[in-house]
Amino acid sequence: VMRRNPFGMDICCRKGSRSPLQELYNPTQVSLSNTAILHQIRRDQVTDTCRANSVSSRKRRVLTPNDLKHLVVDEDHEMIYCYVPKVACTNWKRVMMVLTGRGKYSDPMEIPANEAHVSSNLKTLNQYSIPEINHRLKNYMKFLFVREPFERLVSAYRNKFTQKYNTSFHKRYGTKIVRRQRKNATQEALRKGDDVKFEEFVAYLIDPHTQREEPFNEHWQTVYSLCHPCHIHYDLIGKYETLEEDSNYILQLAGVGNYLKFPTYAKSTRTTDEMTTEFFQNISSLHQTQLYEVYKLDFLMFNYSVPSYLKME
């Protein structure tokens, strides 16, 4: 079967050629096999953490379609990507649009960021029937990208609460946080919710009332809860710290590495480890300990050590 590939070359469809899954577990290229070992170690870490925390053995929760709405499906290359906000997910969605667009897009960076987040531009796993879901989970290569949990959290806070244009977040969450966490809040702060302090944001996250009320917003929800790595076996776990290498490795496995590279950009506004350290300076050791408990599985599962700046109880 021949189809036009997005880059103007004729390449053969997956039928007959090796799938990314085959290429990952039985690499034909030496350059791919070294990297495969690294990813085996990352997979083992997830499995061990799930087992140690008996997440899977405690009454095994059956995933619902709602649990699968973060899993983007690429039929042509037999891949499934679970997107995690604040971990290069805009660029990965752009790449997925190139891969699934049947030639509609060729350069990921020409796709406007807001278009990458339009849900109808990508197909997610929850749109399939149960047998189709099971078939894809079994036969497609599944991957996700993770980031140091507190760095991701600070990145989400900076993006959603310190940027003036994010008025919908200020209204939806800011007003609630101010109302609950700030004594003697002004009427304006209660109405606008656009000056939430990081300490107030942390207090809101660790407040048991918050978790009972509704699930966390996806921008600060744990990776564990967004992608369900104890229920779904991910073949590849990419890291924000090695974003380019991991991303291009995935594109190589998909057989498109020769003409599609993951977009690189040096953003000076990126949240760094130093910046995260500063944000945590004013958080009490009790709150640091409670916050670590919320994100503990993400730290353990993806092999991130307890940050040195924490003064935990």
C-alpha cells in the first residue's frame, strides 16, 4: 500500500514494514539498541514503583473512557502519546498533527500553539469502542513525557497565575484560592483572582477539601493520575531533561526520523531548577512535606530524587 507521506516522498504504509513497537523491542540498528536499554530501565522503575505501592494489586481499578482522554492516537504509525501539560506537550501535539495529518502539515512549528490544543485536531483513545481501545493498547507503541514534579508545578503556576492574559484561570481557580487561603482579601482580589501567591497555590493543593471537591486541573494533576502508568504499560518514558534525544528516538522508531525532527527552541522564560528553588523558599517545611506526599508517586515512578532545597518535616 503506498500513500503520500507528508514530506512529499512516497513511503510505504506500516503494513509490511516494522512497527515502532517491533523496532523498540527488537532493534535492527545498533544506535537504537543502546537507547533501548535506557528505556528498559525507566520502564522497570515504573513497574517496581507500582508494585511497591501496590497500586495495581489493591482492587484494580478499571479504566473508564474518561481516563483515556489524554491519550492521542496516531493510526498511521501505530503510536499512542499521553500528553502531560507543562512537559513540551504543545510541541508534541504539533508533531502528532504532522504525523496524523496525511500531508496537511509538514512543519510542526508552523502550527499555531492554540491550534495544537484544539481537541478535534487530534484523535484520542476515548473516542474508540472498547475492543478497538484494547487492540490499540496491546499493539501500538505507547509513550509519555515527564518532568521533575515541582519544576512542572512552578511552571504551571507561573503560566496560569502570573500571566495577565490567563483571565479564565484567574476567574476559575484564582478567585477560589484567594477566597479560601487569604485572610482579609480585598473585594477586587476576590473578584479578579489575578494575584495568587505561590504559597496560596500550594496551600490550596494540599488542602484535603480541594481533592474532595474535584480532580486537579490537568496543568497540576499528577502524571500518575493523567496517564495511569500502573494500568497502562508505557513502552517509552521520555524526560523533559533529555527532551530532544528522547523525542527524536521516538520519531526514529516510527520511521520518520529522516525528515521529521522534534522542534528545538531555547526559551529564556523556561522554568529552571534555580527558579523552582526560589519559589519554595517561602513554603513552610510542613507544607513542603504535605506537597511532596501529593506528588510522591511521580517522584518515585520517574526516578526524581527529593529536591535538595526541601526542608521537610
